[in-house]
Amino acid sequence: MEVFSNKKKNIKKLPNPKKEMSFFEHLEELRWTIFRSLLYIIIVAVVVFVSKDFVFRHIIAAHLYSDFPTYRFFCFLSDSMCVHPPKLELITRVMGEQFFVHIKVSLVLGFVASFPLVMWEVWKFISPGLEDTERKITAGVVSICSLLFFLGISFGYFVIAPFAIKFFAEYTVGDFAQTSPTLDSYVGFLTMLTLPAGIIFELPIVVYFLAKAGIVNAKLLKSYRRHAIIVILILAAIITPPDVFTQVLIGIPILFIYEVGIIVAKRVDKKRKKDE
């Protein structure tokens, strides 16, 4: 009886793996998640900052040189399709502009490069609140999110940016007006063409969680397919030269991502009906 009593005492002392955290414990965990994510971004940003010459010549201003991969690819396909870089001279009008743009670029590239680590931190914070089945289903969410994000960034950088920069750099309303963008405006324009593309490519993941929550379904997404096509074509027409080829080149991958979202929602709908 004494041995059995001791065993009961030992069992009571075992930690409960399902023990819920208090509000302040969640707040503390969130604080550390944000801190570690910012730390990753800052570390990568410092590496980018000290690599100034390489970053600005081969990444930021790469679209202004004929050795950019997109230009070389189209020239390789055909002389008639050959794309040449725009003749742009970036200027600075404000004292310290180059320094502050340097910091901005470092932080943006720091975020892009450390995105998988940031997603991992977010996943570690969210996953304890999920059920075991939900945790198994979404186990690869960090890898998938990172892959889609980098695909979107690459699409924006290698496909959208070259055509958009060339078009707007060479567009003119008359001989009396010349395009001489500042370094800050050029970097801001390049960021606008690439970073949102990375976010847009996360659409299938967003659709998955919205479908799991019952907010959207495949039927709803299908009903808005025509609207989505019109919006995508309008955006493609705005950011590209006025020719059908480049509009289709940019519009098709985005439409493909939308269709992937419909497929994801359909699978979630089927699983919900099966469980019911």
C-alpha cells in the first residue's frame, strides 16, 4: 500500500503537456517571437549593409545593365524579342539620401532573406494552440510559405520589374521632359514591384486557412473568377508596356496562383464534408 501511495504521488508530480498558458505567458512568448524575428532581420541586414558594392550593382541597379538575365534570355530567343536596358541616371537631391536608402535596402533585403526564419518563429508561436491532426496537416507550412514567397519575389524581380522599369523610364510626354528618378524613388519603385508579388503568391496558403475557418469556399472563389481575371489584366496593363505579350507573360502566373487557391479550397471543402 505504501508503494502504491508513493506511485500516486509521483504521478501527480508529472507535468501536464496540455497545460494552457496564461494571457501574460502568451504575451511573453509573443514578445520573444517578435524579438527573435527582428534579430534575424537585423543580422541579415548588417551583412547586406557591409556588402554595399555587390548589392547595389548586382541586385538593386541590375536592371540598368545589359547583362541582366531577363534581357539576355529574350535576346537569346530572338533578335526581334531582344530587350535592352533603359538609359537611366539615378540622382540624389537630398543630403544623406544615399545613406538612408542604403539602410532601407538593407532592411528590406534582410526581411526577404530571413523570411523562412521569421515564418518558423511564427509557426512555433501558433502551433501549440493547434490540435494534433491540424499540426500534422500544416507541418510543412513554413517550407511552402517560404517557397511561394521566394517564387513571388523572383517573379516580380525577373519578370515584372524589367518591363515596368523600361516602360516607365522611356515613357515621355514630350522632348521638354526627361526622366531622371532619384535613387530613393527608384528603390521604392523596385520594392513595390517585387515585395507585393511575394505576398500575392501566398494566396493559396491564405485561402487554405480561410477555407478551414469556413470564411471562403471553392464555389465562392469560382464565382469571382471573372472579376479576378479582369483585375489581374488591368494590373498587368498598368505595370507593363502596352503590348499583349508582356501582359500575358505577367497575367498568366497570377491567374495560375488564383486557380491553385480554388483547388486548395475545393480539397478543404471535400475533407470537411467527409468529416461531417
